[in-house]
Amino acid sequence: MEWLSSGQGRVDEWVTTNGATPVKLDSPLAGRVASLLIEEDPLYGSEVVAILQIDHLLYKRFDECSSGERQLVRIAHALMRRPQALVLHEPFRHLDRYRREHLTMLLERLTHLGVKVAYTERAREAGAASAFSVAPSIGEVEISARDVSYRHPLQPAYAVEHATFTADKPGLTVLIGTNGSGKSTLLELLAKSIRPLQGKIKRVGRPLYLPAEEEYGPFPEASNRRVAQLAAVLVADVPIVLLDEPTVGLTDEERRHFCRALLEKRQTAQLICASHDPVLLEHADRVVSLSNGTIVFDGTKEAFMERSLVWSHSSSAL
């Protein structure tokens, strides 16, 4: 499996040389995952599902999958065309680090089955990045969720179940958890983008909510819409900011600049970020860990690191 830089025509060259099919993983899909992958060719589809180990998603609708789960379904859908070679644009976007490692292993397995695989990843691109400007926030910080539960239509399991959360002062709160754990759904509930089936959301004013970015490469560094979105967030004067995977897709340099700016912004605003980024976790004032829609930890970063098996061995520096 080969990484391709988006610069100097490298992607087009690889496509031409290998007769590859470029796959942009933002193509619209709809319906149940089983109908997308199994119905047309049950044998081949079931094998693709087994290789990518996504059997548990078959009875979900595509729009009910988490962002990371959608990545896997899109890759499986691309494989249903029986390509000899694939260029996957940003296949690891939105995946937590264990699913990233797992997907890397699975894609390597595909190469042993005769499918050439290359991919783009903007985070690996080199290039200069400008520092982010920060403006202080104004207003009272008050947002809470009391015993809220939410279930996607026609789904038996709750995406968020009996969650209670309160923030009443500035700081950086990081929502942590594997793909599908309920992080994004909890943010949507706090933003009132969706209504809980049970419980109440209370807040003073309207928070600024930035969903996960669905834009995919390859694209020039200067045209990255996410950078512009984050820059706008940092100069907004609202006291509550909800960010879903804010650092996904940023280059390493952009990520460092953004995280430094975020630490300044947290002095006057409550920043609630759903993220797998160890840099954000390292500098969190508060960590909320979710598993299967349930909050399993809510406390300081130090207490979380002490108790966590997975994250206690992770460290990063700005």
C-alpha cells in the first residue's frame, strides 16, 4: 500500500500507470448497509464484508453509521466494483487510531489478494501554515444535558443513553471514545441539532457548533475549507463552542498552530471537542469518555490517564 502526495501530479500518474479507479469517499450512499453490499452479489459481498469485518453494520442504515463506520462502508462499496487497483482519498479520516491500524492491516490484506491500493492523506502533506488568530469570548458559560437518551429511527440500540453533562466555566473538554461510541451524537444533542427522546438540554444562548468535515482530498493546502472554518471559530465571541473532530485532515503544522490557538481560546470559552487526537487529550481540562452511548468516565485529564489502559501510554507535545 502506497501513500501518494497530492502535489506534482503524483495521483494522476499512479492512476494512469496502474489503471486504477480513484475513489472519493464522499460519494452519497443511502439505504441499509446490507442492501449496498450484499444484495447484488451475495457471495462476493459477504466476502468483502468479512475481509473488512463490518458484519455488525449490515442492519444499520448508512446515515445511522458513525463517520468512521461510513468510511469502512464506502471502502467496501468501492470494492464491490472488483477493481484491480484503487486510489482511496483520505480513507483514514474520522477513524480512531485502533480502527486506523486495523484498516491498514485489512488494506494490506487486499494487496495480497491482488488489489493494488494507494491512498492520499492530507495530514502527511508538507507545507507552511499560518498561525490562527484568537479573539476572546464574551458571555456566560452554561450548558447541560440531564439524563438524555437518543436513538436513531428504526434502530433498537440507543446512540446516547442516560447521559448527564454540565459545563459552567471556560475550559477544554474532550469527548473520547471509539467510532460509534456516541461522541458526535452527544454534540448534536448539546447543539440541539437533534432532540433527545428522553431528558433535557439546557443552555444560555446558542453555542457555535462545527460538525465533522466531510470534504476529501486531494486538494491544495490553500483551499482547505476546514482551516477557514476553524479560523472563524477562534475569532467568534460566543462562550460555548462545540467541535466535532476539529483536527482531522489538518497537516501536522496546521494542527500544531490550531492546538496552540485552542489553548488560548479556552481561557474565555467552554470548548467541547469530540476527538481522537492525543494532543487535544493531553491538554484537556476535562475528559468525558463514552462507550456504546454511555458516559463511562467524566473527570480531569490526570484522573483519566491514571485509570485508562489505552491512553495512559499516549503523550504528545505542542
